[in-house]
Amino acid sequence: MPKSPKYLLEDSSDPSKLGESSQSPGCKADERRDEGAYMLVRDRNEAEDNTADEVLGRFSKLLAIVPALNEASSIEHVIGDIRSSAPDFDIVVVDDGSTDATATLARQAGARVLSLPFNLGIGGAVQCGFTYAMENGYDIAVQVDGDGQHQAAALTRLVEELLNNRADVVVGSRYLGAKEYKAPFVRRLGMVALSYLISAIVRRKITDPTSGLRAYNRKAIAFCARNYPGDYPEPEVIPLMARAGLRLVEVPVAMSQRHSGQSSITWSRAFYYMVKVTLAIFIGVLRQSGVEE
């Protein structure tokens, strides 16, 4: 796993901190862990006696991790959606070396921004977010894409499932329930193939292995801060988490098409992606088996 570079912590709540740099090998933030009395609900009955909003507001310190690369056209919409639909969440945007105004717009929208000095890719950006969550004592972290596909209204459902089902990771699946999401045929074909492959490896049905809409508890946050894959993280990490004993469940969610731009996936790129992801999954599982032995 490559060493994480330093990043710039841009704190919208304190203008004096804008642009401060933090030299830290683990994407650590220049911020001490909150000492507030935040606790996860440990009693299922207690959780069921409260509404979802009461559970989120009273018992958990929550973080929305938004990885973003050149998402200036959608980042304000994403942050606004989270603030409107899930106001109990803090928001950190991990700017993965954007060359547009993504970081500036995210900061103006009220999010905290972690600016990577160069592009790491989606895996490195999300791992940086997990490290930030772990360093700052968050009980629950959710991943929300910066392109506007994920609907923040689903976040409460994900966290509620995380608490009530005593899972470590909850994945929002586009292919459970009403199945209203219409993926391009080539992409859908690849998702089905990956679904069968990963389901066979983890010995349980996984319907949406490429979904980036996920919620993690403290145990899963710590695992991903140290072990998150770099190239194709969403499908790759599922077998790794399963072998590490993390409990994963899927729940149906609605997703939108991209807020802007369009997919560049073609038949040749889809085939190339499938081959690389398959190899990466097997290499990751074999590597983890070697470490365990």
C-alpha cells in the first residue's frame, strides 16, 4: 500500500486555518479528537425505542466522506443535499488533486476540505477520508460520491441498518427493491459478472459490489484506514473485509444518474476493467491469506 502524502486541511469554520499543511504519513489531520460524550447505541432495544433522527443525533458522531476530482459542477449540489437530508453529518471533501474550483466551492458550501497535493485515485482519496475519521473519533462514516449520483436521503437508512442489524458495513444497493436505476448495458453486464465472482468468494449474495454508497462503524473505519485498496476499491475491499471478519449487509437505495458529464465506458474498456478488477481481487485475497498465515 503506497504511503499517504501530506494534505492541506482547509477548515471553513476557522479562516485562520485555511491553507495550513499537515505533514503526516497517515493522512492525519491537524485536529485533536473531540472529547464530547458520543457513544454508539449498544443496546438494540434502546435503538428501536428512538426515531432514526434521535438515534443519529444523540448517540453517534457522524461523518460524510466525499471524494472529488474535478467535480466543480456538482460538488455544491452534493454538499447541499447532505446538509438538507442528513444535517447531523459533518462533511469532509477529499479533493483528489482537482484542477478546477472543486475545493473552493466545497469550502464555500460549508464542508471541510482535505486537499491532496496530487491525484491519488479514488482509493487513496477515500482512504484519506477514513484516516481522518479515525483520527478524529468518528463513530460512523459514510461514503458519498462527488458526482451527484448518491441521494443523501438514504444516509439515515444506512446508519439505521448499521445500528439495528449490528453490521460493520452497510452497502446501498441499486439492484434490490424497486430496481429503478438503469445502468448502461455494458456496465450492467460487468456488474453482474463481478457480483457472481465476489458472491462466490465471500459465500453470500452481493448484488451491487461497485456501489460507493456505504456506511461504516468504528471497526470498519479502522480497517479501511489501513487496508483500503487503491485501484478498484469498492469491489476489491468486500472480500478483504469478509476475510477480516467484518459483517456486511446490503439495503435497497435509489440512485440518480450523474449530475453532470457522461460515462466513457465502452466494450473494450469494460473488458479491460473486468480483467484488472478480477486480478486485483484474487491478488488481494491471496496477499491477505499470506499475511494471516
